[in-house]
Amino acid sequence: MSHAQALVLALGAFLLASCGGTAPTAQPPAASASKPAASAPTVGSAAASPATASSPRQAVAAANPPSAGGDPVAVFRRAVDARNRGDVAGYLESFADDAVRVDRPCGAQGCVGKEAIRRTTEEEVKGHINVTVLSVGNAGGTVIARTEIRNDAAKAQGLDRMISIYSVEVRGGQIVNWRSVPDLSDPQTAGAQPSGAASGSPKP
């Protein structure tokens, strides 16, 4: 429950942030245009950029942007689409070798590394998992998404679908952390929380 609330709050924060502008810290002062000889060395000089130097997070983001190697939302969608069509290898291509996946099938300790993620994904594919992305956004390289999930386990419980919220961190075009929790604000999802083994869970 607390994880779900945290992810919902993160989604809300992202939506609020998307309404604001981006501070133009990377723009050089207009006055420097009148001094072509002096402006050349300041382009690559960190000391000549006090605005960026005072913002370590911006400096790190500029040096290693999440979009380098692939848009985070596109990376997430590729993984979802690959699993939907039963392509386990294609799904794993989107993950870093030491990626961590935490959700009900992987348990509280999570699936650490591609091999552990592979075993869980193979079971999901056998259960005909299909995930539909309802809404998605990128908050600084972390994808926040709300999805509908359908699979054999859900059908066995008489459910049409379950709703899940994802928080997926993407770095350098690869997923390094994949988490999902049931959206308990959805009545059908909240009323169908299993107490048994993870294999009977309709949520990925």
C-alpha cells in the first residue's frame, strides 16, 4: 500500500513538474557574444559556468542524460511489447546485466540479474500475460506508468483485468530497476489481492 501511494505521488509530482519551464542554465551570457576570442575557451570550461557549477544534479544530467542510448519511455514500451508477444529474449535486451526487478512474482527480495528476471518472465509468458499501457511519463529517467494487466491467473479468479503502477529506472538506454505495485485505488484490483503463492498472482 505504501509503495503504491509513493508511486502515485511520484506520478503526480512528474505531471506538476511537466507544467513548468526548464531553467536556461546552459545559455551563455549575451555579453560574451561581443568577445569572440574570450568566448571560445569558456564553452568547455566548467569554471566559467557558475550557474551549472552551482547545480550538481544538472551537471550530472548533462554529462549522462537518461535519453542517451534511448528514450526511457520508448525503452519501457519495447520491453512491455516484447513480453506481450512472448519474446523473452527481446524483453531482456532492454535490461542491464545487473538490473533488479521487484514485484509480486519476484517477491520482496526481487529478481536480481538477467537470469533471475528471465526465469520469472518465462513463467509470465506461459501464463499469457498481456499489459496495456494506459498512461506513461518520464521523470528524469524514471518511467512512471499505469497499466492494465490480463493473464490466465486473472481469468482464473474471474477478473477481466488488474491495474498496476510501474516505476522503471532507465540509464544509458537500459532498464536498471523495474518495480510495480497494484493500484489499490481501483476497486477490482483492491478486491482481488491473493493471499497465496506468487504463481497465482495476476500481477506482473
